[in-house]
Amino acid sequence: MADRSFSDVPLAALYDTLNPWGPSDDFYLDLVMSARSVLDVGCGTGRLLARAREAGHRGRLCGLDPAAAMLVQARSRAACEWVLGDLACARWEREFDLVVMTGHAFQVLLGDGELRAALAAVRRSLTDGGRFVFETRNPAARAWERWTPESARHVTDAGGEVVRVWHEVETPVAGDRVTFTETFAHPAWERPRVSRSTLRFLRAQALSGFLAAAGFTVAEQYGDWARGPLTPAAPEIITTARPDTARGC
């Protein structure tokens, strides 16, 4: 899930436990290590950039996130730039070789206007030879149909307590937006914490259209973290886009 649910300190502290390092993190870490300057949009707890710094990255690493509680975690990890905010307040001009949006953060851009403004900010932030890499869930795979209370997860926090997490999708699902609740139950809490979120599931053709309008060219698209082909059954749409320098910003 995207991390807008993790806006308070107790949940932010649980984020990495609930979302352990996996193939997607390895995919992005390889990209970060090959870039001189990186902007991580929706950086969350900062573990991607922190891992890159620990692995020897000596360039500019900048994380941007709208949740102060997440940045509390990030600032305790590594000597990177940690910026509170979102792309609506971004004012960088051709400063980054790589911009990434991980954890399906791209899907929280719901309206066409919001999406266009975010892509314009990313385009301004990139050097002419830079890359914008992000992923969205493939709508053809209909992942939300598996977001049910019966698929609840149980994880153990740092204190040894078991936290239960489950999702419930509001039906019927219409169009390309899916609204759901995410519930966190912890033995030490008086009541569960519940958040309500909406994600947008854009098809590859629609994504390409938005990117082209913002001055990008799609360089690569994969269907999984092993760089498999994008097929109707693929779980992801992983996109690498480059600035169309013939058009300018």
C-alpha cells in the first residue's frame, strides 16, 4: 500500500516492519547507486536512500515526503536531505539525474490536474539526460480483489507485540479509482487505528499519454521486479521515462 496511512508516529515506526525490504527495493537501489543525484518522492522512512548511503553513495540524496512522522524516522537513519512536503511545493530546476517514486506512491495522484502538476514538477527537477522511474499496480491484475479482512497480516513490533493489519475495499469499484480502509490493531492501543485511502489504477496507455503530455518519453516498461514483460497478467507497470529534450520543459 502507499504510505499515506502512516502519518502518526506509532504507525511510522511500524512501517518498515510491515513492509520489509524486498525485490522492489533491490530494483530501486541499483538505480540509485548508478546516479549522481537522486530525488526520492514519497521517501517514507528513508530506508532506500539510507541503504544507498551505507553502500557507499557519495552524491546528493534527497528525500521528499508529506508526512512529518515518516521523516522523523528518516532523519535518524542517514546524512541525506530530508524535505517535508510534496511535488506541489517542489522548486528544483534540473538538479537530479534520477527521480523515483516507490511503494506505489504514484497511485495517490488522483485527479488529472494533480497528476499533470506532479509530472511537470518531476520534469523540471530532472537533468536533460535524467530518468524518472516509478511503478503502479497493473489494473488488469485487479489486486484490490485480494484486499480483504480474510487476508489480514500479522507482524511483530520491536516490543514483541503482534500487530494485525487488514483492508476492506468500498464496493462497487467504478472507473480507475479504488477506495479502501486500512485498519491497524495493536494490543497496547485503546482502539484500532483506521485510515481511508483512494488509489488510482491507470492503464499503461493512459500513463504513457500523461507522460508524453508532460514532456517525457517512455524508455522502458516492465511487468515485474525481475524486468519481465508487461502482460495483462503482470502485477506491476514499472516505468522508466526520460525527458523529451526536443520539446524542452
